[in-house]
Amino acid sequence: MPSGAWEGSARRKEEKRTFTGKISHVCAFNKKTKAMKILKIVICAALLVAGLSGCEKIDVNKLEGTWSEQYDPTVFAMDGSVTYTFDGNGHYQRHVYVLGVGSHDYSGTYAIDLIDKGTITINPAMSDFSNVTYKLVKLTSKEMEWQKEGTTYSVGTWGSDYRHFVRGN
């Protein structure tokens, strides 16, 4: 066999081996890409489920009744008490007791906006300082949390911007 033919045959075998190697490399790359796509889909699905599970619907029917403002006494101690009684028809009674001063009773109206904002507005028709809107952060049969609209939660705002209530007896 002429030497040129032998070299050509060896070159074809080398090219064939290189071409096969490239194909297997592409197949391995496609497997990795498919695995990455599946991983991305699983992560997105998990984030979606986690996000939706945090979206609790507020049940306005749970608002009706008596609520006492309370906090963890080791972190924030009130020098009195505040109690709201909601009648379920847009009216409330508020009883405020301040240590050393005495107690006062107030009444007014409230409005709930669950469609757009998820808020409760105390005295919505009043244009003075008594009109205040809170985001309903939590409302269960035993516990309720409000965050004043336009404020951010922090421990220093307990009792003013952030309000925590428990169902009265």
C-alpha cells in the first residue's frame, strides 16, 4: 500500500474518532441543558406555591366581636388598655383605659376595602386626625394585626403604626 494511502486511512480514522467525540460531547451538553430546564421548572413551581400559600384571604366575618390590643409584655408594655368591639355593620365601640388617667369610650364607623387594598379605615367620613387607615395584615378567629398605611413594621412602632389584637372573651 502506498504510504500516502496509509496516511489517508489513518487521517480518516482520526477524523472519525474526533467527529464521534464531538457528537457525544453535544449529547452530554443536551442532557445537562435538559436537566437545567427541569431544575428551573421545579424551582419556579416551588416559588409559585410558596408565594401563593402566603396569600391568605381576609375573612371580614371574623372581624365582628370584641378585640383587645395586646403585645408581648417582655418587649412592649402598655400603660393601659384599648378594646374595640365591631358590630359587623360598619360601627365600632372603643374603650380606652389609661393608667392614672381613667377610661374613655368612643364610637364611630369603619370601612373595609378587601378588593383593592385589604384595609380597614377607622372613621372614614371624618376629615380630622381620627380618620386612619390600616392594612389588615392578619385576621383569624383569635388574632388580628394592623399596619398603618404608609408605614413600615418595626418594634418601635408598636401601639401606633403597628397594632396587635386578640379576641376578647
